[in-house]
Amino acid sequence: MEINWIVLGVMAIVLIALIVFMIKKNQKEKKKLTDLLNNDFKKSDEDEPDFDNVSER
């Protein structure tokens, strides 16, 4: 049984191209998700204390 190097080479090229495509697509999705999560955060209304309404001791 002889190895068909042409078919093996074509399969290797297709496999490498598929892996590169999936990595690039994953990076785009990761960037979109990161931007969405960073921009979707809503701060609470009371970040700073109101010193005018503090009761005296």
C-alpha cells in the first residue's frame, strides 16, 4: 500500500486553513462579547455619598 502524498498534502492544507479560520472567527466573537459586556454595565446611582443628608452625631 502506497501513501498518496498529494491527497495527504491537500488534506493537511485544508485542515490548517480550517483551524486558522476558526481561530480568527473566535477572536472576533471574543472581541464583540468583551465590548458588549464592558459597555452594558450600568453604574448604580449612589456611587458618591451625599454629604448634605448625613445626620450629625
